[in-house]
Amino acid sequence: MSISIKRFVLGDISTNTYVVTDDISGDCAVVDPATEDRELSEYLKDKNVKYILLTHGHFDHISGVKALKDRTSAQTVIHSEDADCLYDRDKSLFSWQYPDGEQPVCRGDKTVNDGDTLPFGDGEIRVMHTPGHTKGGVCYIFTNDRVIFSGDTLFRLSAGRTDFPGGSPREELMSLSKLAAIEGDYKVYPGHGEETTLEYERRNNRYVKVRK
């Protein structure tokens, strides 16, 4: 499998929304559509969007889901622990950011858990449950292409905050150790900020240690 990745920085908190395209089949997956966006819509106009992959359920990663679902036949994928964020404005923190706003409400099509896989092109996407930032945080691993979409679990030289409801410093550190223990190097595309690599974070990120 060979993929192409296009990044859009969207919304009030500069969230990374990624479009992953399988170069052979042309199938696409959109990771964390942060908000409805004209440029993103135009880019996807002639593409076959197979999945909407949600790394977790906070508003700045899901507020574009409904608009995207209305235009495509994509399956919305989210961990079972965060599934209700798609329609619960308190759990998604939408009400915290926009007290008078109305969250675009929808439902997930497929809830996933640790170790689940999704077919994509001639390969698969592996789900790794990485709680800590939220209870249902996940990373999506494109094993053949050695790519990880880490959401708000792992950032370049940093890690996701744990002071929101459902957050846990202990679980966050365990999730980072789980990522660090993956064999070999991977490109890492986080929910905010610049891309990095797993090996760079192992060497330089003070939060990333393999704990035995």
C-alpha cells in the first residue's frame, strides 16, 4: 500500500485535519474533520471518501463530521468510549468552547476498540487505544506505510493535556509508552502542530519512555 497525505489546519484551535488517499484504489480517509471548510470540501469533491477516522471526541476534532457525512457515503469511525461525543455537547466540550452554540449532531457508524483493523486499499489500518487525553482516544496506524495519526495523544516534543473530564495522567503516560514500544520508526501526524517521527520522540520527548 502507498498513501498520500494532505493536511488542512482548521478551526479556532488550529486542528490538523488530514486526507489520506490510497494511491492505487483512490479511496480516501479523512482524519479528524475539525469544521466545515470550503477548501477541504473542494479537495474532496471527486474523491471516494471511505472513512471519517476520529482520534477522539473533542469538538475541535469532530465539528466537521456531520457536513462531511451529508456529502459522502463515508463511515464515521470512533472508539466506543467517545462515541457519545458526537451528540453530547458537554462531553465533546463544545458547550465549554461555545456556550451559546449548537453542535452539529450525528452518530458514529462504526465503533472500534484496541487492536481492531479497517481494510484500506490493499492493506489495513490498525486501531491502537491510547486513553489519557480522553477515555476513547485512539491512534490510527497505517502499518505498511509506517504512518501514525496520533490525535492529541502525542505531539512533537509534547503530549496531550489530561485535565479535561475523562483525562488521566497515568493513562496518558501508559499510552505514550505503548506507542514508544512499537518496533521501528514511523512518521507521526499529530492533532495539532507539525509532524514528527516516533524515533525522534523516543530520543527527545520527555514524556515518551518505554516503561517495563
